[in-house]
Amino acid sequence: MPDRGGGPAGPRIRVGRPSRRARTLLMTLGVLAVLGMAFTMFAGFWTDWLWYRSVHYSSVFTTTLWTRIGLFFVFGLLMAAAVGFNVWLAHRMRPPLSAMSVEQQSLDRYRMGIAPYKKWLLCGITAVVGLIAGASAAGQWRTWLMWVNGVPFHQSDPQFHLDVSFYAFDLPWYRFLLGFGFAATVLSLIAAALTHYLYGGLRVTSPGARATAAATGHLSVLLGVFVALKAVAYWLDRYGLAVKSSDFRATGNWTGLRYVDANAYLPAKTILFCIAVICALLFFATLWRRTWQLPVIGFGLMVLSAILIGGLYPAIVQKFQVQPNEQAKEAPYVAKNIKATREAYGIDDATVTEYAGTSATKDKSTLRDDVDRTASIRILDPNIVSPTFQQLQQIRNYYTFPNNLDVDRYSKDGKVQDTVIGLRELNLAGIPKKNWINNHFRYTHGYGVVAAKGTEADSNGQPVFTESDLPSSGQLPTYQQRIYYGEKTTTYSIVGGPQKEIDYSDNNGEKTTSYQEKSGVSLSSPVNRAAYAVAFGEPQILYSGAIGEGSRILYNRTPKERVEAVAPWLTIDGDAYPAVVNGHIQWIVDAYTTTNGYPYASRTTLGDTTADSLTAGNNSRAVVAQQNQVNYIRNSVKATVDAYTGEVNLYQWDTQDPVLKTWMKAFPGTVKPKADISRDLMDHLRYPQDLFKVQRELLTRYHVQDAQTFLSGSEVWQVPDDPTNKSGNAVPPYYLTMKMPDQGSQAFSLTTTFTPNGRDNLSAFMAVDSQAGTPDYGQIRILKLPTSTTVGGPKQVQSQFNSNSQQNIAEFVRLIRGGDSEIEYGNLLTVPLDGGLLYVEPVYVRGGQLKYPLLRKVLVTYGGATAFEDTLDQALDKVFGTSGAQPPPGTGTTNPPASSNPTVQQALKDAQKAFDESQAALKGPQIDWQAYGKAQKDLQDALKRAEEAQAKASKSSGKNGGGGG
């Protein structure tokens, strides 16, 4: 290049180039970096493929992968083509000569600068927008599969009379296409405008016309396309009103059309559609007229119409037509919302029955036998006794139990028994020495089931185990006890190779084993080992001598992870539970199909409605789909995960669900028919808790079917807070084998209570038949209490328990807490009985250094009578007056204080002594369990003597003291 300064050229300075060795090194490092990145991407893809193939769900991986790839390339190429074509067209339409102006001279420099790179720049721009658009489209694979495989609901919305499938499957895809069209048009418009400006087709400050005829025609067509898409948007918005969410003062969250939507917004959208079509035609007409005058006027008219017709007019209708007579105007639309919501959440068959809330039987002693016929009352709380299982059945520190155990049913001698069950899972935090070999090769699995009767406790307050010890033995049939897949198994293990695994330990020392199943992925191939070394960030997988012939890597080992992976279109329940089925431990996982597009059905956030006191704090139970908003849900799939082999099976449960049928078309062969569920598995299936919690939340409002009553809000209920703790969260539902008033026999049920909005008295009791395989499975029954009488709710009953002075409850609590122990209240169970409500609550004591709870007392109340006894039978006998009944309320008898009764004083001193001895037995290098057991028995005997002496003194006072005035 010549020196533009005109002076003599100065000495040329040579910039030193890197040496050949440096260039070779840099090139090698660059190639290695590219290869490393490529292999990292390959490792993620390859390990995913191997895992899906190992669980025999490779079709899920390939269908999802090819759908994503297809959407990526189709929409990426469409976007790139649209933007690239418009840039090319704008460049081709550039004027041959640019105007002589300062503006154009400045642009000349840019034109000259990019001239050598025009093609590369065009390719780069289109590639970037194509990649972004393709990645966005690939994320819509669920929407595409639902649209292309959608099946009809055979139900129509009440406004447009279209099948629900249009809103659930079609409308989301049309909205995606519309959004893509807007994005492509806007990007093309921006790119074309910039190109026209750069090459002189558009001028900002230059003299003369602001745009050439070619630029005017080109940009007008793009603007016409944009306005045409806006017309399509207005048309789709009409249908969107049926699934639109809004806040409605009378009902809160609202979905569907209201009066103002049907009579103002709907006609407004139709009018705006027509205006937008006319406006788009005016823009297209500029190809001939070469002037923007008419399209600009049309566009201004459309904007003004959108403000007046789409905004101001509906506001006027709402203000002057709806608000003066809101209930009459909104009632027809509320009725549609009630009907749709009840159908969408499966609560349309719920039966509401009036229930007295108080017993009409005067002689309560005649009801004692009815209690046993009405319910098998569970006094072992699965949410409290996990530490007890841990202490008594952990055996080794490297085992653990979940914080919340599960309730299931098992038969013994033909009688079904409610059973609290937990698995002895692996706990890596408790292994003696942590290192890579121990963590991933030697300690690989848990061992055995531990189960206890739900309705009993022994004399020491401990569970009555029906399956216990290591290896586990008891009443359960023979089964494979090794647990390689579980809720606590969150890390990978490498099994089956030269390194032996610790199986379990007994009095003869450690037993070893080697995994025999074909689960997991083989590490025999060097490629597989390298891929997993990269994917898991663990280079030792590549070269460790502990890996050899037969080695397999196990991962994705929690039941929820496995089901979510093989069925990514399902929403998984927060609580998987184990059951012994056909000689194997099977994790049973409830799964849901959902949609957000059921017209008129109100939406709910699953994470909020499934939260309760068991999901709060450090409890292990998870909420389902935290932020997922839905307005349709079905428990359509029952899934199982084998705790030993990891095998995943999906079974069709709801055979009528259109959403499930759609996914079964998209992923054929992944879901087995309902007929494949074995009889043994069917005996352990139950109604899922998270679905029940969603339904009960909806039923706080939608138990009302009359639109006028619904709008008044006078019958709104609420789910009460858990009265047994101070978390402030909702009371969880409880599984209980019981009989509702209209049932002929007991059934395994899931139950809950309701209180009036803002009050603590009871308004209703709800139960759903949870015994799978029975005709009444899923039948929701609600007992509605009269509003004219006040029946105590859970919080009031708990308060009465805590403040009851006649039953020595306060004295018992004072003594226990005074000895560095804590009281824990178990599940407060509610049982309808003879028109009244029986409340039962177990009371646990967690004492001193013994950090696990033992059942010490049972609280029972019915019809104003309360008992606080050592056993459930004793408490029931006392409440119903069949043995040692308490004086009826209002007789004027007065209990002497404990401090004035020498017998009570001595018994309490003996109790304190026994408690001190039990604490002493726990101290020292080794716990003296024999001395501790004796001290606990002495403590129980002393407390019993104190209670009997107090009761005797109360009876004597009633005879001699007379009634109060």
C-alpha cells in the first residue's frame, strides 16, 4: 500500500513470527482442545445411549433425539433461510449509485470494509440466527409429539364446541409456529432494513427520498407479513380465552371465559382480526402503489382499534354491566368453570353427604365393639418412628432408613395387616473408611426389609416387627434382599468385576458377594471406560485395576430418576414406596399425565398444593414438580423399579386418559397394558398421596356445585395446619384401613380433614378408597358437617389434649420434659363413628441420650370424653365407659392436685429415680441395655401407679366431696 502521507517511506519493521516449533505446538494444542471438546460432547451422548440401552428403553432415547434433531434443522434452516434471503434480496435491490452526502460517504467506509467478506458475513449471520432458532425449536419436542400424535378427548368446550384435544395438543403448537413466524419476520425486517441502509436504499439525513422504490416494496411486504401474523394471533386469541388465567375477585384464580370475555373481548378479537387482515393487504399493495400512506393509516387504525376495542370497551362493559349485578352475570360462566374443573381433576364423582358430627347414642359403651369394626387404627406413625427403626434395626452404620417410612398392607393367615415398612439402604456417610474403592466398589448396596405392625407396640413402646434383623427374616415370603436401587442411593457403583463387594455382616464377620445381574453398563470396552471417566469426571475409571472383565457401572439409581428418565413426559409423585412382590423388592412409583390446556378448568401449581408438614424443613419427602402449573391431571401410570436389577416397568393404569394415549402413540411399546399387572403387585398398589393433595385443595372450593353459592364464598374450606408440630404447614393425608358410613366393610383409605376458611372447627372429613383392584377404588367420599353446630377440628382437639387436667397429661409432660426428654405427638387420626368423630393420637417419648422415640401413651377423644392411657385398648375402654370410665363432664367433681396425694408423690419419685437410672445406663463407653430396659420398665410401672392413684383419689373425691354449686 502506498504511503498516503506523501513523504518518504520509513524503515519497514518486521514483526517477529513464531518459530516453526512454536507454531506446531500451538496447532497441536488447538487440535487437542477441539478433540477434547468433541470427545466430551461424545461422552455425554454415548453414555446416555448406553444407559437407555441397558434399561431397554432405547426407543425413548432415539425418538427424543431424532425429534430434537429434526426440529433443530427444520426450524434452524427456515430461520436462516428467511433472514439470509431477505439480506440477499436487500443487497440485490441496492441502488446503483449512492447519493453524494456526508451520510453516504460515512457508509462507504463500512461498505468497503465488509466488501471482501460479504459472503462470509452473510453465512455467519444466518448460521447464528439459525442455531439459536434451531435450539429453541428443539426444546419444543414435547409440543410437536403431542400435536402430531394427539387423540381426541371426546369432550367439547362449552363456548366454541371444539374437542378438548384442540386446546391440549393443537393450540400450543400453533402458538409456537406463530411465535416462530413473528421472530423470523422481525429478524428479517431488521436485517433487510440494515442492509438497505448500508447500501443506500434507506436514507436518514441524505437529501431526496428517504427510501428507494425497491426498499419500500421489500420492507412493506415484510411489514404486511408481520400484520398478517398479528391477524392470526387475534384469531387464536379467541380460542385462548377458554384457557386464559386471570384473577377473579369472587373466586381468586380463574380459568376460562367470564361475562366480559364472551361479550366484549371475543367480539373485539374478531373485529381486530378483520382490521389486521385489511391492514396487511394495504401493506402488500405498496408493491404497486409504491407509497406507505395507506398502510400507515391502516396500521394506525389497527393500533387505535386495539386500544379502544380491545382495552377500553371491555373495561366499560365490566364497569357498567357486570359490577352492578356481578353474580347474575357471572353465574353461567362460573357453572362452566365448576363443571370443567371437577372433570379435569377427577373429582366430578366425589359424593358429599351430610354428617351430624355428634353421636345420637346415649350409652357410649355400646359403641366400643363398633370401633374395631369401623377401623384398624394405626398407632405406629411412619413419620416419627424412623429413628426407632434406625436404632433397633440399622445393625451397621453404613445402613440407613428414610426419614419418612411407608404404610402398606401384608397378609398373615388370611388377615390383612396395615404395616409400616422401610428398607435398610446404603449410607456411604457411615462407612468405616472413605476412599474411592470403598465408596464405589465395596459398599454398593443395602440389605433387607424391616416391617412392623401398624396397630401395635410392645410393652416398651417399641414397634412389633414382622420382618427384622440381618439378613431380614419374619413373616414376609422369601425375596431377594439386596438393594442396589433406592431413594438413598445417589452415587454410582461399579460391580461384577474382580473387586468383591461387602454383602452384610453377622456374628461370623463380613460376607462378600459379586453382582450377578446384567443391570448397568459394561465397562469391558476401553471406549466405554474413557467415556464414563469424562462424563463422571473420574480418571481412575479409565485405568483402575479394580475394573476388569464383567465390571458394570450402576447409576441413575433412585426410583424417581429412573422413571423420569425412561418416561420424560410423566410427572412423578414425590413418594415412591417399597413392596415385596413376587420374590423381589419393587419400588412402586405413581406417575401423572398433565396438561395446562383444559378449557375452563382452574389451574393449580403442583409444588404448592402438594406441600405439607412432611415436605417442610429437613424431611425427605419431595414435592411434585415445584413450579409446574396444570389444570388437568390423571394418575395414568403405575411404575415399578426392581431394587436389585433396576428393571423399570410402566403400566397403563388409566385406560381412558387421552394424554396417556397420545404419549403411547409417540413412544409405542414403552407402557405395558393394565392386564400385565400381577395379582401380587395389585395388592400393593394404592391411591397416590400427591394426587389426593391436589384434589383436596381443589375441593376446598369445588365441593360446591351451585354457581351462586360458589360466588358468595360462604362455603369455602381450608386444609388445616398440622396440629402435631409448629411448622405451620398443611396436615398430611393419612392412610388408614377404615369404613365410611355408607360402606359395608373396612377398606384401605387415604383420609384428610377440612376446616372453614379462617376458623379451626371441623367442616368436613374426606376419604378416598385406596385399595387398588376393587370396584370402589378412587371413590371420593366427603362427610359435610352442619354449620349450625361446632365440632372440634384437629387444632382444637390437639389443644384440648394439651390442656386436659383430668387425665394427668400435663403432669406426664412435665415429668418427661423435666428429665431432659421430649414429647412427640404422632399422627392425629380421625374416624367417623356413629355420627360422631373419634380422634386417636399416639404419644411418643424421646428421652435423654436415647435419641429415638418410643410409644408411651395413646390419646383418644370422642363425644367430649378423653382418655390418656398406655395402650389403645385401654384408652378406648375408658372413653366408651367399658372399663375405668372417667366421670362425665359437668358433674362438679374435682381432682386433688398430685402434690397433695402421698401415693402419687411416691410414685412420681419412683418414676424420677427410674428415669435417672435409665440415663445412667446410657452413659459410659458401652451402653448397658439390660439395665436400661429394667429402668424403663420401672419408669412405666411408676407412672402407671401414679395414674391409678390419681384416678382412685378422683373417684373418692367424687363420692365424698359432693357437687359444686
